[in-house]
Amino acid sequence: MAADPVLLTVDDGLAHIRLNRPDASNGMNIALLKALYDAIMTCHGDPEVRAVLLTGEGPNFCAGGDVKDFASKGEALPDYLRQTCTYLQISVGALLHLQPPVVVAVHGFAAGGGGFGLVCAADLVIAGQSAKFLAGATRVGMAPDAGVSVTLPRLVGFRKAAEIILTNPVLSAEEAKALGLVNRIVPDEEVVDAGLALARELAAGAPRALAAAKRLLWNGIGLSVDTCLPEEARTVAELSGTADAREGLAAVIERRKPTFVGR
């Protein structure tokens, strides 16, 4: 198992996906991207999964694409990158469309489409205090991938996204938090535990409600309030008929912690 480029464990409703090429700073090649997509799709197909945590093994979360692997392709690089970008894009799309909320815990560098792109596609992000964030694509003569050209402006606004993509600053954890890319900063040695704690908190929530809220939030970005209100109202009415909604109301009245079952 240690040689697998991506590791997946599922325990008590929490799926933990770990990028596992630590010697290459979890640089993305086709093997890793295929394994990442397979892991995400396993989460899609498992009704027991209620939250997902994504982390990286070794000193860095993910340094982006595996540049040594890319350089070795020579003139065949465009065809190779078409394959890698396809797997990266469908992996990011699968994360965005996962019903369970996705938490990313970042230590070291989150760079390029691989690292930075996964951060932008997450629902919530925990960062170690020394974590660094870098878009990086234009710095090496490439364009942003992993959906960053779409997700980043939605998270930080057009002008700031343009600055990040075109000038490639290395953002500290504090700078990333100020921009809205990171939710919480914790000591470096606590980042995985903090990510696990947040993911477990989400896994204990009402799964259908969390999935609906996630969908409304992502779909509503950039749309007018008037466009989104009918879908929001329809979703609230639909959820009000679930056992979890009744349990939630009863728990408030009885002053106890609710137990959600996903129905």
C-alpha cells in the first residue's frame, strides 16, 4: 500500500484521501491523478461517506505538477499534458460535485494546479502556520488549470485573482486567510489533527442538509439573488420533510445534541 500514489481510508463516515508521493512533494503525474480520481469516485459511490479530508504525505501538501516528469516528455509533452489536465479537471469536478463536504488540510507548499487548485476546489481549508500557496502556472509559461481560472475569482474576486495568477506571489497562510482561501490556521504539527476534527464534525451533521447547502453555495456564486432564491426555497421545503430535520428541531426543543441518520 505504501507505494500507492494515493491512499484512501474510510472510517465512521469520514473518508481520508492522502496524496502519497512524498519524495516528489506529491507532484502530480498521470498515475497519481488516476488514483486520485478513483479515490474521489469511491467516495461518490459510498453512501456511508459523510465528509472527506484531503491531505498530503511528506513535507508538502502538493507542489503541483511533477515538473521532472513533464520535462522528460520532450516534444511529446503537449499530448501528455492533455491527458494529465483531463484527469486533473475531472478530479476537481468530482470534488466540487461530491455531496459530502470536502476539507483540505495544507502543510508546506500548495502550488500549481495540483496543490493550489485542490485548495480552491475545497469547501473548507485548514492551513499550518508555515504553509505557502502559489498559483505558479504563468511563471513556467503555462496557463492555470484545475479550474483555478474559474474557482479563484469566485473566492477572492477578479482583481485579486488576476494578481495572483499573473504575478505569482508566494502567499503565506496569514495572507491566504485574509483573502478567504483559508478558514483556519493552526500550528504545523496540528494541521492533520485539526483537519480530522473538522471533518469529523461535518460527518456528524445532517448529510442531506450539508450536501444541499454546499450545492446552493457553489451554484449561487456569480448569480443574482433573485435567480437563486427559488432554488433555495425549494431546497428548504424539500429538506423540511426529512427525518433529520425533524430530529434537528426535536434536539433544539429538548436541549440535546442531534443524531442525524441521513434520511
